[in-house]
Amino acid sequence: MLLRLLMLVFFLSSFSGFASDDTQFSAFGTIGLVTSDSSRYGYRNDVSYHKGVYSGDIDFLNHSLLGVQLDKSLSSDVDFVGQAVIRDLADPKFERYITLGFLRYAPSANWQLRIGRTAPDIFLITEYRDVGVAYIWATPPNEVYGMIPFRSLDGADVAYSTHLGDGTLRAKVFTGQAESVISSAYSVIPIELKNIFGLSINFSTIDWSIQAQHTQVKLANEAEDNQQIIDAVAQMPPFIWPDAKQFSESLALKGKHASYTSISGQAYLGNFLLTAELAQITSNDTDVIPKLLSGYGSLAYQLGEHTLYSVYAFTDSDSYTFDEPGVKTQLIPELISGVESMNNFYASSQQTISIGWRWDFSDNISSSLQWNNTHIDDLGGALWLNDSADLSADTINVLMLSVSFSL
Amino acid sequence: MSMQRNFLIFLIFILMSMPTFAEEELVVVVNGNNPIEQMTRSEVIDLFMGKYVAFPDGNKAIAVDLTSEHKTKKIFYQRLVGRSLASINAYWSRIRFTGRAKPPIKKESKEGVVQYVATTKNAISYIPKSMLNEKLKVVYQLNE
């Protein structure tokens, strides 16, 4: 896999891109190396990935990928964009390698309508999180982005842009559906979202930008493991579990709603680049998805081709301990443990301090060397893979080196 | 004498290897038939950064850029937004690979840019002032 990726990068580096006035081919990619010092919590890029990086591992798969793109103008108002990203996936399917595929109709400079597969505009960087040259870090902060497995959205969006003062105002509404997987140490679970409705508003000048985003989704499927626990709870007789039926319904995810909200900003102050984002994932319908508050602040200093940066990132959610009244827990310890695991599946509570160095060694190739020091709270390690029964707090160091390019 | 000659050779070498930033005067040009007479810096930035690709009268524009290996491109973006080409390419990676906006048309040569803008009514690009001809109109001058 890595060898093939290297050969492709070498091949693409020797080609300056095929382009005509109507057709442009382009590419981007990353070769990423990750090491960690934990034998219990396995590092991964996001919750969709199934191969953790443990103490002693040298991993090339978590961050490495290659993307190719076609931009084709069909008329003065209509164009097509298609993109494929080759990477190691937990559950490979052809359609999961296709990350963009849409037709755009832009009747004026102010308005554009896109129909087809687009990138999810949920948080500040979700649209370009896999394009390594586009940000200074080795990877976007996991505390905010690690919980989002989705790479594309099938549907439509309408965007309005206008020049306003010294900046540009851009507002976008979008709708559609999305699918991906969430991996645990034991299984790879499909996850489907339907009835996605989102709004993204951005005001930017060349030196700073602010952005607000809100997205609501409906969960469209129930994982097989979850369904078994739901069924087992529902079948409990009243003398063991008095309101078992009602409780089992609260465990179901299918048909429940969740929302994603983010506010963020970026500013260039001389040689300094400041980036900050505060994000929330929440569901009022189910306790299985806890209220997740996360954020980060990043400060970078650029000196010629070199950028030194530091990041503080956090994610916080309540963990669940079973305390339903009247349940004879001593008779069903395995089921209670299953319910607790289910309700803590998305519980993420950790803080990371990162320092890093980006080197733009050509106009379109850069490297980022980054050291993360992460403290995971008790039962807060949802972003990591852990196949042990020990879910207690830990402090982990992760070293990552990414070389990224765009052509 | 030999030392003076060596110093002279060294000086010539240094001067030849210096960037030509100070020498090249750049102008932003449109087709001569375009009714637009002038643009502000912020309008030019919006247009070349893919934020709002239109002329001040609201008509859609076609931005024309040079390929990355051109020094003129480096000078243009340095003067327009004060950023390196690496930073501009990083920025455009966000726009292009998210499909947020159509990337500019790219030309291999400055002569290609001049020809395209001279024959396309809603095209806009940047060229050295010395390459101006009667079919082009200057709408913005980049200060050094």
C-alpha cells in the first residue's frame, strides 16, 4: 500500500498537471508516519478507522492518502467536479473512495447550486481535512475532528456570496444524506445519516475570517450490536427491570436526531496565525450520544519557509454509570455492562497539547512534524481503540510526521 | 587587481541571482471592451482568491493565472496579499479540493495570458506593464 502510494506520488510529481481552458486535473496527497507510547490506547485519525497505533508501532496508514480530481467546465454556467481519495479504509467499498462528484450551476457570481456528492461542511475544516497542504498541522485536532467519520454528503447545496466592505460574506444551506462506519476494537459498525439540513455562514477578509455552522441530522440505522442489547433489555421481566420497554426505547438510535454546531475564526497578525474553534455535538433524543463539547486554539509563527506552531485541544462529555431505580442489577451484570458500554461508546473526554514544525520546502510540498501529549480522562477514550477492559485515565505521547503535496 | 576582479564577478553573480521583484511593474488587465475602468485592491483579491469572481458591476469574471513556476506569479501574489506562493497554494488547495469555487484558468506563458485576455471579454489577469497592448485595459496597478 505504502509502496504503491510512493510510486504514485513520484509519478505525479513528474507531471505538472494536464490542463486546458475547460478541463483541469489535479492531485493531493500525504505520506504520514505515526508512533505512540501507549500499549492500551491505540491512536487513530478518526473513529472510522480500525487500526490503532500502539507502543512500538510505526504506522504509515492512518494519515497516508492520495486524492485525484477532475474539474470540467461544461458551459459558462455549469461545471462538473469529481474526486477520488485512495486510502486504507476499515470497510472498503468503491463508493467510499469517491469523495466528490457534483454538477454546479452558477447563474451569477453571487449564486451557485451544487447537486451530487459534496464534502460535509459541518465544522471549520471538515471539507478539507484530508488535504494536508491546506493546514499547518500534521492532522486537524482529533478532539474536534476525530468524532466525525463522514467524508462526503449526497444531496444539494445553495451558496450565496457577496463582496461586503473589505471582505466577502458567504452563506450556504445544504441538505442530503451521508454514510460511513465507526470502528471499535471488536467491530466495524455502519452509520447512516438522513435528513441532513445545515447552514454555514462565513465572513472573511484576506487577513481574518469568522464562521458559524449548524447542522441537524436524523440517525437512519441501528447497529447490530446495539440492537441485541436493546432487544435484551426490552425482554426483561418487570420484577427484574420495571420499565424495561421504555428504557430500551431510549437506547435506540434509529430515528433519533442529533446536531452539530461550530463557531470558529482565523487571523493573520503579521507573522502569527491564530486559529480557534468551539464545536458541539448533541442529541436531545437519546442518551447514547452524550453532549460533546470540544475545541482548540492554535498559535503559529511563520518565518520564511518554516512555521512553528502549538495547539491546545480538548473534548469533554459526561460518562455514563448505570443507576436506573428498581433494577435488580446483580441478576443481569453482563447486560448492565453492555448498557454502560453502549452509553459510553461516544464518551470522549481528553486534552492535548501539541507543538509542531511545518516546512514548506517547495511551493506545493510541505512537511509537518508534530508531537502530541494527550491526557485521557476515565472512560473518555472514545477517539482511541482499546481492546482491554481497562478504560481508566492515561497520558499518551504521539509523534507524527506528514509530507503533503498538491499538484 | 585580481581581488577587484573577483569582487566584481561576485557582485555580478549576486545581482543576477537576486529576485527581479523591484524591476517588474505589474498591472491587472481586462479586455479592452470590458466596461470596467477601475477595481479596488479588495475586489482584485476577492477575484483572484476565488471568493467573489465578478467585476464590480456584478458580471461574472474569468480569472486567468500563470502556472506556478513563473516568477511573475510569485511577485503578483506577494504584492497583492503579501503571501508566499506556498501560502497561496495552500489556500487554493482548500478552495479547489473542496469544490468550493472554480479554479482560475492557467496559462503556461505571459504571452498566452495576453492573448487570452485580449480575445475574451470577461477575462482578467495580471501581466508586466511592458506587455500591455491596445486590446487590453489596466484596471488596477500593483505597487511595489
